[in-house]
Amino acid sequence: MLIASEDDVILVRKAVRALAESHGFDTFATAALTTATSELTRNVWVYARRGQVLIEEVTNADRTGIRVTFRDEGPGIADIPRVLAGGFSTARSMGLGVSGSRRLVDAFDLQSEPGRGTTVEIVKWKTT
Amino acid sequence: MRGTIPILRLGDVLITTVHVELRDAVAEAFQADILDAIEKGHARGLVIDISGLDMVDTYVARILAETGRMAHLMGTDTVLCGMRAEVAATLVRMGYPMDGVRAALDLDEGLALLHELRREKK
């Protein structure tokens, strides 16, 4: 899905919620994944203005999960440890978006290079 | 009224239900409408019902907390009511501090809490 407006943030979140619900994620896991998706999609919009979000179903043995990948070619992140620690923001937020999202999902991977862009990948497994 | 989120008056309390997506423009209009209503009507309390929100990210949380702090500067207490269980769990897990607002389970308890706060002030 393409991110090119504030409305796209809402569309991506709705798509992730619909997929989580269709796979029987409980309300807590659905809210966690939807919220992390909202944070990271909004970051693409706020910092890069343009980007891509890929929503996929993943399986591992008998587990079902959802992987969401956020990719942009925006300004990138110079100090990744600081962003992951939270409480740091260069735009209008509390700076808890990235660190908070990380706590809501089961796997979190952030790759970024200043001037080249940022890619974040998250996975949430369905609780059985 | 600038925005699309209705604000009701009950005595000297304002009641509003956030039931739509808070985009930047909607959020700004919502805050301005609330502050206008407080100023014009000398409201002593504000209840924001968020039972219709199935997700509160740090963006929405910031708007809600900011609104409470703005109202507070005008002498009005704010009570957030109806937060869903999964929303509360998510916000706490993210480490978001909801400073500047009190919370109640539902609208009835929200109104009761406002009355209590006013009794304390007297």
C-alpha cells in the first residue's frame, strides 16, 4: 500500500485490523498490532511524506502471524539507539511512537541510514 | 463550531463523544470548539467519551491529553471516560503517560467524578 497522505495512515491501519480480525487475533493482540501499525505508518507520513507498507501473513510451525513492513526514502534516523529508547522526537510527538510500537509486537527490526530512508519490519503472532 | 465532533452541554458540564478518526484538521477543530465552548459557557467540567475508539495511538493520546491540559488552563477539569480494555493495555504497554486528564469507566462515573472534584475545590 502506498503512503502519500494522512488518509493512507487510516487505510493501512484498517487493512491490518481487518486481517488480524479475520485470522482470529484477540482484541488485545489486534489493538497492539493496529496501534503499532498506526504509529509506524504515521512516521512514514510525517517524516518522509511518501512510502510503502506491505502487509503479509506469516506462518512458523503451527503459529500464524502478521508481518507489516514500512519502507520510506525519507531523511532516515541518525541515532537509532536513542529512537529505540524513546522519549526522543524531532517532529510533533512524544517520541514514544517507535519505542512504544516495539513493546507491542513480537518481532521488531529497524534499518535506517541518514539520507537514504528507513525500513521497519514488525511481526505479531496470534496467541493460542 | 468548526469541526464535526458535537459538544453537548449538561448544566455546567460539557460532554463530547469522539467517534471519528482524528485527522490533523479534525483534531485542531475539536480542540478549538471545546475551548470556545468553555469560554462562552463558563463550563466547569468536560467529559470526553472515547468508548467508540478501538485504537488510541500516541497521536490520538497526545490530542486527548493536550485538550485536557488546555481546558485545565481555563479552570475546567477533564475526565476521559469509556476507554476500552485493549486500548488501556496498549497505552500503558507503550509507556504513554496520560498526564492532565482523569479517567472514569463510563459517562455516569465520569459525571460523578467531576462533581466530586468540584466539591473538593469548595
